Amino acid sequence: VNPRIQVEHTITEMITGVDLVMAQMEIAGGASLIDLDLTQDKISIRGYSIQCRVTTEDPQRNFMPDTGKITVYRSSSGPGVRLDGGPGFHGSVIGPDYDSLLVKVIGFAHSYRATLRKLLRALTEFRIKGVTTNIGFLQNVLIHPQFQEGRVHTGFIEATPELFRLSTPKNRGQKMLRYLADVAVNGPSIAGMTGPLGDVDPVLPRLAGLDLAAPPPRGYRQVLLEKGPEAFMKEIRRTKRLLLTDTTWRDAHQSLLMTRMRTHDIARVAPHTAHALPNLFSLEMWGGATFDVSLRFLHECPWDRLRKLRALVPNIPFQMLLRGANAVGYSSYPDNVVFAFVKKAKECGVDIFRIFDSLNYPLNLKLGIDAVKEAGGVVEAAICYTGDVSAAAPGKFDLAYYLGLAETLVGYGIHILGIKDMAGLLKPRAASLLVGSLRKKFPGLPIHLHTHDTAGTGVATYLAAAAAGADIVDVACDSMSGMTSQPSFGAVANSVAGTDLDCGLDLARFSEIDSYWQLARDMYQCFDPALKSGSSDVYMHEMPGGQYTNLQFQARSLGLLQKWPAIKVAYAAANRLCGDIVKVTPSSKVVGDFAQFMVQNNLNEADVLEQADKLSFPSSVVQYFQGFLGQPPGGFPEPLTSKLLKGLPRVKGRPGSELPPLDFVALKAQLLSKHGAWVSDEDVLSSALYPDVFDDYARFRNEFGDLSVIPTRLFLSPLRVDEEVVVDLAKGRRVFLKLMAVTGVAKETGRVEAFFEVNGNPLQISVLDRSATSTVQTRKKANPDHPGEVGAPMSGVVHELRVEVGSQVMAGDPVAVMVAMKMETIVAAHVAGVVSALEVAVGDSLSAGDLLGVIKPEESREARSIMRQRTESMLANEEDSDVDADT
């Protein structure tokens, strides 16, 4: 008989009613079983009881112990639920040196099934944050049919892998608080911010008399969905009105606010727009730079933006900007990536695809056109405009060039012809000539004109184009218009009001919508370059409106802002050196990089031509001259191209035509392994286009969660002490939070403690102050993308090192032994190679992910031995041939 009280004694106590621990102590004090009235005839079994041990162990990592500080601890209670507590409580620090048990949860009821239900309810009510627990695994055991029927055996866990398929806790509130604490301590870290946000939050328009809860009025999207693209095109041509596309949701803030407008602020006013302006031709709201900026700087999923806004605006067509064979990226991609991207964009809500190519290269345009046609979208193929067709000597970009390009696009089977004047170079007289000539040549084809108001002539250009036969023009809400953005919505609409071209819009309602955007722009003043006026020098440098503010920011980052006038002059020179080309992303980036390179190195046009074979050019410039963007009109200039390339290979034809198809299944498996189960098919496409950017976004999301739901003021500025805010994390999940206090910096750790109150409960978040100096030893982290870097799989102590620097290892060989919570874990090498560095010593305490050592991958001894044997065998069999043995 083992006299020791066992861990499962709680079960005996619940079904017998005997307090075994108290009985044991009384017996130790001299009492007998008879004295305690504990005789066998009086012991009876009543009901059922099950015990679950809640531990800080990760079932998906072979029950490896976890360590850390418990930031949230909420337990269960109620009839039939008993808790035998351990070290589990709010603020408790779970170290690697003791048992991982937090609490025993014991259920009791008069039937087995009722006991299971009580335990499931109790475990579900637990909230433990800060450490990994086994609660999900315990729940899977309790709901498994075999366990519920009582048919389990000692091999049940090993034979039932589905027990380890655990749902990943979202921890949305905890992750959001981690971000808010970081901003409170370190300030916002969104690139491009200069100064604070504006003082006033945007106020939503009242729109008296409109029921926003009702479905919005019928719009052009219903026409498109009911009749299809071909009939939609004819409907547009039959319309006498001048139709408007509002670019406020995309190109306007790209041109004025560095593309930093968040989904939260667009979504707030989206229902109001759907009800107040149902007769808009379209809302340009996706594609272009918004895709990568959402991921790179705003830490938002661009696909979520598209789906969310589509649900809010079902009646107005959505329009996106597609860079032809470049999709929404800056380089060429395999054809199947472009086709898959367009198909998914159409499924998520894009109706009209404006397709362009940065060099007007027909083969790149055709790929985008074919992808949109296959997806069932409206094909708006765009001619990118540069030069001046009305000039006495227009050069290679004359009227004949544009008419010829348009004829090629029409031959591809397009629905709408777009004219994309990305720099605002199209003067009113040139608009009359170009649009009038296109209308005469293609009388049944809708013409859609896009320009920027950099020089201040945009409204005049639109009125001239409308008179010449343009069907649709791009405008932006007044407060988001002008200068490098699009011409004013109100100015254009009021200019044609009461005429045959009347836009048919309620301009009083529009003014209410515009009031919202005026306050929104004020709030985003930290990204606003505060341009004071238009600039007619655009006719000399030809810089696209969307690039103007971004290039200015880059110049500031490089310490070249004082040379901004020189950069504009260099931009014109760089354009000439490239062969006088169309300038729009990504070709505009080439010219911009070239210009900054010239200014940084104090080079003029003649210097570049003379020294090209000795200079190290930016990679974007080299790739352009190699042909990675396509072929520019008139070809690449010589002898500069040959001197600059220095013998590098050149691409002939469409750059992406020879790229092998991307394996989406393999990429998704890789992303799931790297970032977690939340990765979707849309995320796979994001990674295919921007692999490094997506990885950074995924790491940020795993640490801080989905922040697109929090107000912009919280995202871009610190929460003030005693300030209470309300955040809707999801439908039905509202959080009331207040920042209570922020401590000073701990000299030993360099960390600051931020104290919050969340729905009335206290929470503490520890944040590293990145500006503070610390005396604590910080360890390098293993990069999971580099298999040669060996990281600690858990927090613990280095018990033994099995290798030393210079040791040769095979994949799977032990590198070290770690100990935590009485459990030894062997840390193995992931690759074969030579140990080039060891970052730890025996006795060191490590956190999960700390770098133990580095293995330089190389052919293993076994691999070299096998290769040597094969080579010797081959040579023996080829003795009589002319095979050279050394070879």
C-alpha cells in the first residue's frame, strides 16, 4: 500500500465525501479510522467525478513546458466544480524550475455525461493569457466520442491525433493592448509621419431624410450585374451625362497623404456614400500602391479592406488599378499569379479593372486584359499619357502614336478605353484633340479620362474632354482634390450642372460627404506634405502626382530635402537618359531612383553618359535597361544601355512569359508552417506578390493582432493616462479600456510597465523602451527563415552542449540538451553542416527562440562519401571511354 496522497485523490474525495487530506493529518495526530468514523462499511460511492490538470504545457509541441508572466487569469466556479489551485493567478511568473501545474479542475455530477458537461463548461470559462496552456487539448479529450462513451485505454492519446488539432486563440484584446502599450512608451512607428495628428476626429454626415439602415438606392453596379460587361458598356455610351469616378478612397490619398488612409476611416463613411451618391460611375478604391502600403505601413490586409467596403457599398461599382503583367507589384510575375490575383479580386468585389503598363508595352497590357476577361470583370485598358500631342513638335508621343496604341487595345477586346494622365500633362487643347480623335475613330467605345491637377488646369482639361466626347472623368472630393491629386469633384459637377452633361448628383449631399473628408485630411496632417499651390513646372519634370509626395519623403529620409529643386531637374534628365519614357509605377520609380542617384553623386546628364561604364547604378535602373519592365517605345538608348549593363543579359519580349508557374499549394503550406493557421488563400497571393513585405506583416499581426478595427487616433498616437476609449474588436465584442498608469524605465531590464483597465479588470503589459539603455544581457534570436540558426525550443536552462565550434553535424544530430520543469529536451540540428558559432554555455537561462548556435550548411560527410563512391563507380565503368577523370 502506498501511504502517499496521490494526485488523483480529489476524485476519491468527490465520490466518497471523505476529506482524505484532513483525515491523514488527524491520523498523524493520533486518531484512528474508527475515531474518524471511517470504516469500510460506511464508505459508499456516489455519482461521478473527473479531474483535469491545467498546465502551462503546449500539446502541439509534445507538451513542452511554457514560461512567462500570467497577464490574465480568470477561473470558473459553480455547483459541481472544484478548483485545487496552484501558482495560477494574475501577475504570477511561471518559471522553468518547477512543476507546470496551474490548477486542478474537478467536476462532479450524478451521471458521467453530466460530469463531462460541467467540466467542459468550466474549462471554457477559463481565461489564461501570457502562457500557453493545455486547455484546448483537455476540451478535445472531453468531447471525443470514445471518451464520452468511456471506451478509452492507455494508448488512446497516441492513437488519436485529432486531439492535437487545436484552435488557435485569437487573443485580440491582449494583442491590441500590447500595441497600445508600445505606442504609449515608444510612440508610433509608421513611416512617413512628421508631427502629430490633427486635433479633431472626422464627424460623420447626418444626411437628414436618408435611412442608412435601409438598402442603398439602385446604382450602376446593378446594371452591370444584371446585364454584363458588354451591355454595361453600351449603357454608358447611351448616357448623355458626364459620369464621375471618385478617387478619394485610393488615388487622392495616395497623391496627398502618402497612401496612408486606413480602412477604418473609409469604412465609417462608406454607407453614407452609398446612399448619398448612388449615381457615381465608380469608386476607385483598390490596387496601385494601396495594396503594398496596406501591408507594409498600415499593417492591414488589403483583401479585408476590399471585402469590408464591398459589403458596405453594394450599389456603386468598385474600380481598381492593375499594373498589367505587374499586377499590383513592381516586377514581373508568373502568368498564373496574375490570373489568380485578378480572379480573387473579382470574387472579393472589384468590378472595373483599369489596366495599364508603365511603358505602354502592348504584350504586358494584353496579359492583364486576358486575366480580367477570364475573371468576368469590366476591362478598362488605359493609354498612359506623356508629352504634348498639341505641341508643334510632339516627338515620338504624337497623336498617331496614341491612336495606334488605342487601336491595338481595341483589338484585344476591351470594354472601356482609359486615358491615364498620371502627371497632369494633358492640357485642355491637347484633351480636345486626343479625345476628339479617339471618339471619331471609336464611336461606340466609352472613354474614361484620369488626370492630376498638379499644374492647376485639371478642371479645364475635363471640360474640354467632355465637350470632345469623354464619357467619364476621375475626380476627388473637394477637400482631397487639387495639386497632385485629381481635380475637384464639386468644381467639375457644378461646371456642367444644368447642361446636357449634368452629372445627376445631389451636390448638397456631396457637400456633407466632403465635410467628413475635410476633417479626415486634417487628422492625417502628419502625412500631408502641405503643398501650398499647384506647380506648372510639372510640364518640365513630368513627375506623376502619386510619386511627387513619396519622392519628397524619400528625399527627406536621405537628407536631400534641401536639394528638392535639384531632384526635380535631375528627374527630367533621368527621363531623357532612359529614352524619354512613360512614367508611372514602376517605370516612374526607375526615373525617381535614377534622379536621386544623380543628386547624391553630384552627376549631371553628361557625366552619366561619359562615366556609365564605371558607375554602380541603382538596381531598379539596371533592371529597366535589361528589359525587366518590358520594351519602351523607340527602344533603349545607345550607347548608354550597353555601357550601363556591362555585358549583363537582356530580356527580349514580355518579361514574365518565361517564368515557371507558381506552386500555390506549396507556398500556402510554407506560410501556414511559418505564420500560423490564419493564413488564407488571399494571403498566399499577397505573399506571391510581396514575399518579404507579407512576412513582416504576418509577424506584426501575430504579435499585435488585426489593428484595422481600432480608431486611427489610437493607431497613430499614444493613449493618454486616464483616457477611456471604446473599441469594437468584432461584432458583439466591445471593449472599454483605459490607460491607468505608465511606470518609469527599469534600469536592469530597460522595460516599462503599462497598466490598463479593460472592461473593469486590471491588466499589466511590459514594454521594452527602445530609447533606454539597459544593463541586462540581451540574447540574439534565431531567424526561423534560416534553418542553420538553432533556436531554443522553449524557455529553460542549457544542461549540456553536445557540439563545439567546428563540429560537423548531420540533420537531426543533437546540438544541446535543455532542462525546464523537470523535463529534458534535446535540441537537434535542422541541417547538415559545420557548427560555425555557439552563443550559449552550460548553465545559461534561455527564452524560447533564443539563438543557441549557427550551423553553416554544407555537404555532409555521408553525402560526400556517397558522391565519391558514385564517381568512382562511374569512372570504373567508363574506363574505355573518353571521359576525363578529373572532370
